[in-house]
Amino acid sequence: MTVSRRNVLLLGGLGAVGAGVLSLPRGEVEAKSVSRLSSAEMPKPFQSAFVKPPELAPDRTGVDPADGKPVNYYTVTEMAGMASILPRLKTPILGYNGIFPGPTISVDQGTKAVVRVRNQLPATHPNDGHVLATSTHLHGSASLPQFDGYASDVTHPGFFKDYHYPNFQPARTLWYHDHGVHFTAQNAYSGLVAQYHMHDPMERQLLPQGDFDVPLIISDAMFAASGALGYDDNTHSGLWGDVILVNGKPWPVMKVQKRIYRFRVLNCSISRSVRLTLSTGDPLIIVGTDGGLVPTPQKVANYRHAGAERYEVLIDFRKYKTGQRIELRNLSNPNNVDYDFTNKVMAFDVTEDAVNTSDPTWNTVPALLAPANEVMAMTEKQATKVRKFRVKRNDVTNMWTIDDDSWQDVIASGYKKVAADVDLDAVEVWEIENRSGGWFHPVHIHLVDFKILSRNGRAPLPQELGPKDVVYVGEGETVRLLMKFGPHLGRYMVHCHNLPHEDHDMMVQFRVGLKEDDNDPNDPMTAALPQWDG
């Protein structure tokens, strides 16, 4: 395997980790470890305390004079920092406000947000040398194109950009992360990820809130002997670390009361998928997907969860004994690279703490959640067009494409080339086929929530019976998706969320309600330019 400076680096580190060790996944791969840490510095499962990311308070609040809607104003600063991940060594990161993961933003439906993202990163990456220009994507938001994190719409160090988020959609778990062109994988892996929660009255009433509404941001990492992050994208095929992190801590332990908890589970690994299950064999109860609440809760013994997908899960701790430990485990999926402890995620220790039984969510799993969800109520009969796409790999160039198109083609066209021209408010079926060999692809379609109609002609998986914006397209699978395009005009991306695939170069765009030569008031490259942060 050829390993170049482009695909192996360390943040502040000492040489390559795993260079030439990993083979291209063509099936299930297992090894003991890949980090270069000594045994004394290698973290062990269930030695760290669980932490929740801090919640970001608005700088100020106001009212939009155009429509009278309330607005929260926030500031996040992209900056280098040092994280306490390992027992004794510090790990250099790039983070929102210098932390990993970044602060959680929480808003109510109908309250707009303006998030100023200040790029105060070093001018170039300390090892790889690429310019640390960033583009912030609020994943799950129906934002205007110029505020959607369009990959080539980058903000350079020393500049800022104000991102406007409408927050009109149903309650959901979103996340914000870097989307900078050709370096999304490295920048997100370095720490530029965080959750964003949108609430509405129905969700507030039905599901646990506050201390019992818990973000779980799952990722994997590998480390150099210095404690720095190692990066080996395996000739652009993917990175699989040997340390599982939850909210930036290795295999943490969370203390829980004897009640029902809600977990907002985001897999932000840049390549790894997981298959989550409880050590007790008790069910995980799916109550939300990428686009919000499911119509009815779904009990699953385990479920597969690709990068960028969000699942909201209830776990019922009422029947467990004081002092009992329950593990959240990872059964994994084909074409991951698994190590000694990647089958573990975190643990829960049950306490005798008093439970507030006046909170009706402490012991209630709702029978119905969102039976009138607009996306899930759509039927295939409403579709006016069927489009077919294929995710592919070129084994000669080590490039990834959608059909034969790539983001490099979009750049070469002056950002005009599109994989689809769709009408505003059109309902279409998109069929995505994976014949790329031994790979799975989490495909993300910006702007829209979609309904999964089928997988290889069969019903979608139980956890997928809610609105989605990422679909796991497994090996040899064909998925059919139903979606309505709106509410905005303009250009939006479609890409694989195995981020080394996206960067090399499995990303295209579609255009809503406009033709190639129409005036585009929402041109993402010109409509909202970054400003000097002087």
C-alpha cells in the first residue's frame, strides 16, 4: 500500500501511525491495536468519567425585523486546543471554542439563530501543511445555500462568517461540523464537531429533558506515542481507530438513576460504523431519527449506525439493581477494522439516587410520537420522477465517485455542474445503488429529510422508520428514498459521509428551482462572503 504525506499525518505528532499496516477492507478485519502508545498510556475501558459537552449561551437575543421572529446570536471560535483524552498525556486538537466536542447549541423551534464562526486556527495544518480554511455545516438544517456549509465556500484563518439558521423544522438532533473542501475528514477528526438541539412543544412533553436528555457523540481515534492524534486514511478508504471515544472520553462510565433516559446518539467517526446493543440484552427504544421523532417507538436488540446518522434512543434503567453496570457495546459491521476494545462503547452504573416521579417521562415510553410527520406521510404515488445513482470506486485512481461525477468536476465547471435539476416542491424517488465492492457508504443529501421506501426491495430496517437525511447504503444494497425538495432555491450537495471518500471525491450537487444560467440570489460562493475578523 502506498502511503503519502497527504494521507498519513499526526497533529503535533511524531511520524506515521499505522502506515502500511491496515489493509483495504474487503470483509471483516480484526487486529489488536494500532496506536503507538505505551501500555501505561493506552486508555482502558471504563476508567474515565462520563461528561456532557457544555451548552453554549447566546451572546444576545433579538427580533428579526423582517418577520418578527425571535433570534438568538451565538459566537463560536475555531481554535487549536489541548484535550485530556489519555490518562496523562495531552492531545492537540482543533475545536470549536478550543474543545472537543464543541459546545452544544440548544434552541426552540421558531427561534432563529445567527452563529458567528470565527476562524482563529493556525494558518496551516502543523503537519500536513494544508491551509486551515473551514466551512461550517449545520447537518440536519434546511438552511439557505450560502449558510449550508457548501464545501468550497470556505472561511480562511483570520476571518469570520455569520451563519443564519431558520429553525422552523420539527424537533431534532442536529450537529455542526467542518465541511471544508478536500479536508473535511482531517478537520472533523481533529475535533471540529458538536451537537445542536432543536426543541418543540410535542418533544418537550413526550421525552426526557434536562439531565435526562443526554448527548452521546461517538468517535474513534488512534494515537502516537506523544499522545497526539494519528491519522491514516488507508489510501483514502477510511480511518479506523482503536480507541472509542464518547464525548471525547475513552469508554466512559456514566452514573444513572433508576428511570428512563433519552440519549441523542451521533456517530461522528469519519469512517467507522457501529452496531449498538446493551450487555443485558434489553432493548434500545428508537424514538428519533435524523429528521426528528419517529411516528411510533421501535424496540431493537441492536442496530447499525453509520457516520453522521443520529438516533434518539430511550434506555430504561428502572429494573436494574443499585451498583449494577450495564455496558453499551458495539457488535460492529462488515468492512470495519476492529481492535481489542472497539467492541465496547461506554458503561452505565446504576445509583440509588432519588428519582423525581413527578416528571411523567421518568417511567413512560410514549405509544405515539409523531404520527402526522409530513415526510413519513408521503407516498410513492406523489413522486413525479425517479432518479438512479450509483456509488463507485475507481481502483486505479483510488477516487470515489457518484456515477462518474465528483466534486472536482463541479469545481472545474465553475460550480455549475449538477447531478440533478429538480423543481421547487417536487416529490421524487432517488434510488442509490452500491456496487463498489467491499465498502458501505453513508450517503447524505443536504436540505431535505427523506423517507426510506425500501432496501433491496424489502422494507427499511426498524430503526429507519422515521425521517432521515443520511442513509446507510451497505455492501451490494440498493435503497429507494422519497423526498420533497424545498423550501429554498439553489444548489446543495450530496456526498458519502465516510469523509475520506467525500474528500476524494465522492460529492456532487443538485439544483432546486433554477436552471444553470438563471440568476441565483443564494449562490453559496458569493451571497454571504466571510469578513475580516479585525
